[in-house]
Amino acid sequence: MTDDQSKSPTNPTHVVTTEQSPTVTPCISASSATAPDDQNSAKPAAKKPASRSASKRRSFKGLSLEQRQTERRDKLIEAGLQVYGTQGFFSVTVRDVCNEAKLTERYFYESFKRSEELFKTIYLRLIEQLQKNILAAVMQSKADARLMIEAGLTAMFTSLQDDPRMARILFIDAILVHEMHGNTINEAVSRFDRMIQAFMMLMFPKKPVPKTDLSLLSTGLNGFVTHIAMRWVIGGFREPLPQVLAACQVAYLSILQWIEKEPED
């Protein structure tokens, strides 16, 4: 018998209850029609408090559901950076990522459909971070073209050397993961092409490059430096950093000297 049911003092028959609406009304027993005095004894049913599980779904440790999902996603990204960057993409399973993040596997699929999607997310974040590092260094030296070249290249290769995880993901695994081919890598390459082109325009604001396409020059410089970076990373940073920087500067300084010798229009 529930709390919403009662018995009439003169009738042992169980009370017949009706479904409660949002505005609670008193329960009326079957014998109340012949015993008006008993109507006063009927009490309105109390509203049930929200269940603890429903409350937990709304907030846990002061965080909403959406905040907790974002927090778990960030943990997976950081864990992926660690395990992919140290062990390589093809040596790592979803379980490895989850163990590193200290999350169960069901939370992985809450944010990502498969490992390649997580890897792509990490790759794009690293590309953005590397670009920011280069841009910040170049803008501090924009008064002098040679200093801009040196600062940008130093920022790039120092970033790779300081974080081998970034170096491996960007210049080894990204080339091998089939799902990265196409739009993802092409867009990353194009972003660096545009950045180099913008730097060259800063170097010569009043002297446009003649008889050639600046975007093609930027693509060539990007490819030149990228292949040197790939060799350096794959070789375990064997060559000293100053030697690598000097090799990269050859192409930039050659173009710089060529442009400086060209007569102005």
C-alpha cells in the first residue's frame, strides 16, 4: 500500500486513487461519498523531491554536463599528445589513450568516433601553436628582414626540439596516417605558405617582387624548410641546431639578396 492510499474508518476497502496532475489534489476514498466528515481527513500528496541521479546529471562538483564533457575531451587530447608523440600513432590503441587520460573507453567515443579523429584534432592544434610561436618571434624583429628570417626559423626549430612530441606528430606520423592526406595536410601547408608570403611582403613593403609569383616563392620556401625539418626530426635531432638553421637560411637569404638587387619600378 502506498503513502497516497488510505482506508475509510467504516470501510476496509482499499482507497481508489487517481493520477496526480502537476497541481496536487487530495485523494478521495471510495466511501467519502457517503461519509462527508471523512473528507477532511484526506491529505494532499506531497511532491516527490528530484532524484539524486537527476541532480547529478545536472551538476557534479559544480560543473555542468557540458563542462564535464569538455573537460574529458581536453584530457583525451592531452593524453593523445603524450602517447602518440612518444610511441607513435600506429603503436597506440584507444585503451592506451584512455589509460593515460584515466578515463574509461566509453568517454573516448563520447568525443571522438575513432583514433584518427583524435589524431587530426591534435595535429591541427599543434600546427596552430607552431604558427603562433613563429609569428610572435617574427613580429618582434620586423624592422629588419634578416632578423625576421633568423627569428622565424629559430622559433620553428626550437619549438620542435623543445617538444619532440610535436615534432614526431607533425613531421613523421602525419605523413603516414592515411586519413590525414588530402584536405587536412593541404590546408596546413597552405596556411604556412600564406604566412611566409605575408612575411615577405613585410620585408619589402615598397618593393614588390618582380617577374614572378610571390605565392610560388612562398610555397618553395615552405617545402625547402619542411623537408629539412623532416630529416632532422627523423634523425633524432642529430645535427646541431645552428647547423640546421644555417642550412634553412640559405634559401631565404638568396631570395632576399635577389630581391634587393632588383631595380625599383
